[in-house]
Amino acid sequence: MAAVTWEMHPFCSIKLLTFPHFVHHRVNESLCYRDCVLGIMASVMYKITFALFILYRGSLSVRFKVLSEASVVAAFGSDVVLTCRLIPEMNAEKMEIRWFKPMYRPYVHLYINGKDDYTAQMPQFANRTELLKENITRGIFPLMIHKVTAQDSGKYYCYVESTEHHGSTTVQLQVTEQQPDLNQDSYLQDQKQDKKADLLSARSQHFTHRFKQQGYRLKTAYCNPT
């Protein structure tokens, strides 16, 4: 008995079933072309489905924007807060939060793996930075810098990275050359008070003088009637 064999179709990579000539002729060519087209369509549909799956999976990843104030002005020697937050609100406890200027490393402050990391902090910020974490679960994590100096002025970068996304923003810090002189303000206030007291004293003396003059005239008129 003759065996049934498989042959490759000459126009596509689909195997065709071939029967012996004394049993039956080759499978109808139209059926072969149909199978070939169906195979190609199946391959295309698979690729499209896979691409749509990748896009859908990407749309499910957590994306965010990093926002902050454009600029902040601080007095020399004061404490300043540089804002940084995520939109939309989300928990940032497991994210990397890096403040730096102007280089990525060494940094101003680093929060990573759920804790602060000072191993590569810029020496000028040692013991002077604090990431405020009260609202970090809402995506709010400002940086506080204690006792700012003129050297602290400049552009700060707030970089945030999760397992699926990352973003950054900048804040311009301007430190005034001198802290407001409270003694000078007190002196000016005292000067104003002194001027006010002098004015009241002058008015009092004026009215007293006029009162004395009026009393003298009355006394003279009483003692020397015409």
C-alpha cells in the first residue's frame, strides 16, 4: 500500500498532504492557496495582538509628573523648603527621590530603598538637609535646607524614579546676601516712638504755656479793674 506523504507548498511555508496518484490526485490547489492565506493572516493577527498587549500593559504602568515651585527666595542663615510633589497623588515610599545640583552625584540629598542615604552627599550640605516625609504617601516630599548660605544659591533638581517610570523638575534658589537686620528694625521703631513722644510733649508744653498766659491775663484783669 502506498504511503501518504507531506510536501512543502512552493509559495508558502505550509505543508500539503499528498496522496498516491492511483488513490487520488494532489489536494486541490485552491485549497492550498486558501490555507496559505489563512496562515499568513493568522501570523499577522498574532503580531497585532501581541503589539496591542504590549501597549495595554504600558498603559497600566504608573506614570506621573514631578512638579515644584519655579523659584524660592531665602534670607541668609534661615531655613528654606524646596517643594516637590507628584501628579497624580501616589505613594512614593518605595521610589527613589534624589535632589542634586548641578551634578547627579554627589547629590544634595538622596532617599532610596525607603530610607535616607548620605554616603555620597555634597560636603557643603552635611547635617543640613532633611527630606520631609509626613505626606510622602500622597506624593509630597519637600526638601528642607537648614541655615542657607550664599553658596547654596542656584538650580536644584528633584529627580523621582519608580520601577516603571521616572521624572524630574527644577527649583531656583536665591539666597539674599544678608539676613534682615532685626536690630535696625527695632531702632527705627524706637525712633518713631521717640518722635511721637516728642510731638506729644511739644503739644502739651504749647497748651500749658497758653493756659498760663490766659490765667495771668485773668489775674491781672481781676486785680486791676478799670
